[in-house]
Amino acid sequence: MRCLLILFLTLWAPMVPAQTNEVDLELLLLVDVSRSMSPRELEIQRRGYAEALSDPEVIDAILNGLTGRIALSYVEWAGADSIRPVVDWTIIDSAADARAFAGAIDATFRNSMRRTSISGALGYGINTLNENDIDGLRRVIDISGDGPNNHGGDVRIARDRAVAAGIVVNGLPLMTRDGIGTRWHLENLDDYYRACVIGGPGAFVLPVLSWVEFAPAIKRKLILEIAGDTPRLWQAQAILPDAYDCLIGEKIWRRNRVYELP
């Protein structure tokens, strides 16, 4: 009898699925908290992400994927040396997981930080995606910001490193003008993101023109990223990399560095 039991277990064991960290998507949410953002904007932004991640349509998109699970991390960034993880990599495979992640975001509120280093944030994103123990079928960095890069190196180099590593970079330019002075404002921030920040197959930009639009925009963006659909309307097509001055943020900061705001 014992021999038969051992034989059965030997034959049955290969049929048991191995426990892995395979997910449909590794999605890193890089959220701008530079000093150009007002406390009100920071609060709207944090709650907007929490609201979107709790939305039934977003949860359905997560659960209806190939594996029915994704991995998320939520990180705040400003200058190259001012990057702080708020919620580390977490596998989401249920509505309860999604709501718990949203609750962890909404429970955290910290002050803004100095400067704006999109390049530093992308560099951090590449490292954390390469170093986590998760095996994603796709890897996406979702970066929001209300101004161009002005610290930490050329944003194009960081973007190209991400794309070379198989990471798609999508952009959420915040063009509300609520908390930023005119001297720091970049009128065509969406064009800057298209030309200088986003990259990879199907990469897209979704501008936010008012804070009323923020939560719906986050929801729409998350569904597109989780479902893996190609959002043709917002894809970067019109602007060639050499047709836009991707160092405009550094030039604006040098011109106004006496204020040293963003």
C-alpha cells in the first residue's frame, strides 16, 4: 500500500501548478509631488489614484487578464534624490487586494519635495522593475507630472534605457496651472511628454487639463494599461524626437533658479 501511495504522489506531483509570481502586468505608478504642486493638488492626486484603483471597472480589467493578476507599486518623486515608495510591489488578484492597495495610498500624506527629475524617476523605475521578484508578461511605467525635467540628467537617456529594457513608459502631463507660477509653466507639456518622456510599443500621453478630470483620466488610463489595448488617439506620432527641445525644463530652471521652486 505504501508503495502504491508513493507511486501516486510521484505521478500526481507534476500536475500541481507551481506557485509563481507571474502576472499579466507589472505597473509602476510614478507620481509627481514636486513643490510646484499645491497641497490641494497633492490631495486630489492621491485620492484620484485611490478612487480609480477601487473602481469596479478597473478591478474587472485586472481579474479578466490571462493570469487574472497584476503587480502594482506606487512611488512619489520630485528631484533626483527625492524619490519615496509609498506602497511597494504588491500582487493584486482580487477586489479586496485592489481596495487594500487603494486604502494604503489614501492613508498616506506627505509634504512636497524640491525639483523635478523625470529622468531620476525613470531611473528608479528601471531599477525597481528589474530587481523585484515578479515575472510580468508586460512592464509599464506610468508617470505623471506638472512640468518638464529640470534635474538629474537628460530625460531622453533615461527614457531610452527604459525602452531598451522592454519597459513601456506612458505619460500623464498635468496641465491645470493651479499651483504653478507662470514663470515655471510649460504651455505644451503634453507635446514635451510625447517627444521626450514616453516610449515603447503603444506608449501614449493622456493630458489632464483640470483637476475635475483627474480621477476619470486615471481610471481610463489604468484600464488601457491593464487591458493592454492600444490607445490610438493619444499615441505619440506627430512629433519627432529632434523636433522638440527636450532640455527646455533645464533651461527654464536656470533662467529662474533664484526661485528654485519646482
